[in-house]
Amino acid sequence: MHIVYSDNKNICQAEVINLYQLNEWSSANKPHELFQALLNSHNLVTARHKGVLVGIGNALSDGHLVVYYPHLLVHPDYQRQQIGKKIMEIMHHKYAHLHQQILVSDGATVDFYKKCGFEQAGETQSMWIYQGGDH
């Protein structure tokens, strides 16, 4: 299978919302806000198979010291095929020079991110005010 990875923002709202809905992410309930957030990301990496969006990851960064990875999704039919790993490799390469790369993970994704080189940040705990119902 040939997957094409791109770090441009050439996406359409409908395909993005579809991917988020398939992954049952509550941000799909705010389609305009979600789409604008992705377009305003510091970096956005997409994965396509035969033109269909099958993966997406974004980064928020000051461009000098810190990067935060808020979203990484892979179409359910394409999971466990190294797509998420490749998206993270692209992000790591782009931001390798930064002092800190951060993300929040829960459930089964913790093991995935450990395989990507992340580790628990000391005794820190993730905290949030969250309006979604998917966690």
C-alpha cells in the first residue's frame, strides 16, 4: 500500500470531520472550530491513500522552544499500519531542535507514544478543562 504524506494544509472540512467522526472524537461536533484550529496549526501532516485522507496530525509551537502535539488520528481501517508512527516521525524531524516536545495521552495510546520515544514527564499530571465527552 502506498501512503502519501504531506505537510501542507490542502484539506477540506468534510474529509477532516469524517475522519474525526470515525474516531469518535468529540471535536467533530464543532466542525468549523476544528477545521480552523487545524488550519491555524504551526504544522499539519496528512496521510492519504489513493487520495483519501487516512491520517492527520498537528502541532502547536512557538517555533523556538516548545511544541505540543494535540491531535493524531488514523482512519480505523488503516490503524496498525505504521501511519501514525510515520506522522510522528515527520513531526519529530521538524521539531528535533526544540527543547521540549509535549503531548497528552490516555488509554491505549500511551503505549503507542512510548514506542515513538515519549516518556512520562516525571511526576507531572495532565490537567484540563474539557468540554468533550469522549474520555
